Amino acid sequence: MKIELFWDKAQREILNDTSRIRVLAAGRRWGKSTVARLLLIKVSQEYPGSKIWYVAPSYAKAMSEMRKLKACKAFMQLVKRS
């Protein structure tokens, strides 16, 4: 299953970077969490069955992001297939 992803120019630059580890320093409301979600989806498509970590500053923030990912039905189908 292929999920169509949309991002702006700055987000595209981060998502297309081939570094193993990416560190992003950006201000409030830049879209850092959105980039992280898009990256999780992109990597899960490219490497089915791989283990992917999402690191957040707090448990509450991590759970909030996981709820948003679980709301994406196509992403959950990718995860269930792995």
C-alpha cells in the first residue's frame, strides 16, 4: 500500500536527507512533529518490518503522536503487515 504524502519545501529537505540520524532545531509551530510523523510513515513504507523509534520529550507527547498515527488507517495497515 502506498500512502501519498505532502510537505512544504523545508520539510522536503529534512525528509529527503539520507543521514541515519537527523537533528532538527526549529521554532514553535514549524511542524517538527508533523515532519516526524511523515518520516515514520515514509520509513515504514521503504523498509517494511523495520523497527522505528519515536523519541519525545515526555510520555504524554509521545502518546499524543501515537494517537495521531493510529488515526491514519493506511499507516496502521502498513504496520499490521510488517
